[in-house]
Amino acid sequence: MRVHLVSDVHGAVEPLRRAGQEADALICLGDLLCFLDYFDYEAGVFGSLFGPEAVARLVQLRTAGRFEQARDWSRSLWAGLPDARAAMDEAIDGQYAELFAAMPTPTYATYGNVDIPDRWDKHAHSGVRILDGKVVEIGGLRFGFVGGGLPTPMRTPYEISEDAYAAKVEALGPVDVLCAHIPPAVPELTYDVLARRLERGSSALYDAIVEHQPALMFFGHVHQPLAGRYRIGRSECINVGHFARTKVPYVLDL
């Protein structure tokens, strides 16, 4: 059985469609939406609504770590729209409609930190299984899925408390393959060499790996990691993103 894995899709519809080809199943580890593209200022929700110059200013503030000023700038942009909520909803629903339509049957998906869970059921077709804190059998192996991210100064849409996240990890129990959007709390896996900062990793994921030793652990979230692979005991931890840039899925033969 051939499984393709992706994470951090960020609006890459056609590459996502191609990623499902020649695969018996697709696993998507979240961050489907593209709110802000750090490489293409005309792309994403912000680019389409506010233009490249406004996005360039927002990127500049965020990369400098000036998050409060970035939020103030973002608020000023939204305040300039006649109906900000309607504009946001239209842009989000438009992306999700295209992205879920591009997913093959079967697809197993969990949320990223920039995703909006209550919009997924509206757009996911019958061949997409949405999994968060749940286990499913794929190719005779137990795959456990944990979605979302932990609190950060960025305040992205699906950040949850450490306790809530740990509860989802604990609910999985022993699995053969552990899948999450964020990595375990290992500096080599959480440090982004381009952003020059540590992203949030999960100590609950790390503890579960140490305790249960799944054969594989897949994640994304860190776009330019210091290390794309890392062993914790017998477990091989692998970053399968940044799909929006690589456009190439990770191939797992079971």
C-alpha cells in the first residue's frame, strides 16, 4: 500500500490534487488555508483583499517579532472594508472548497494551527476522514492523529491549551504511526532556520513517543527546519512539509 503525506498546504490546490495521484491513500496534516504568503504577497486571503504593499508591511512586522504592531496593522486593514466578516468568510470558504475538492478518496486529514475546524465539515466530501485525537487503521497499522497547535504570540485560529492538547495525545494510546501538525518538543525539529526562531513543539507528543515508541511520527508546521528527521529511541520523526513550497508529498510504502 502506497500512502502520500503532506502538511502545510497553504492554498496549493493543484499540487495537492497531484499529490493524491498514484497513491492508495493521502494523509494531510493540516494548514490548508493560506492567509498570508511570505513569498508571494499577492497570494492568500490578505494578498487578495489588501494587495502586496499592505502584505509586505505585515510580513515585515511579523518577521521582526513585532506581533502587537502587526496585529494593529492587520486590524486597520480589516477596518477599512465595508463588511470585513463577509469578505473573510468568502475568501476562506473559497479556498476550502477548492482544496477539499482536490483531495482523493480516501484522504485522512487533521487540522493545522491556521485551520478553522468548524468549516471543514461544510466542504469535505465523503472520501475525507477528519481525525483529531482519534485512531484509524490504514494498511493494517494503527495511525493516531492529533490536530492543531499550541498558544503562540501569532494567535493563529486553532491554537489550544497545553492541557487540551495533551488530553488528545493521551486518548490515542499506543499506535504504530503518530501523526500531528506540530512536532514533538525537540529543538532540532522546532527551530526554523529562516525565521530564526523556535516554533512551538509539544512535550506531550515527545512523552508519548518515549513511552510508546511508534515506528514513525509524521508532522509539519516548521517550514524550514534545522532537521527534517530525528530519532527518539526507536521512533523516526519526519517533517513532511512545507508542501506549499516543495509541492512533493512524502511517500510511505506499507
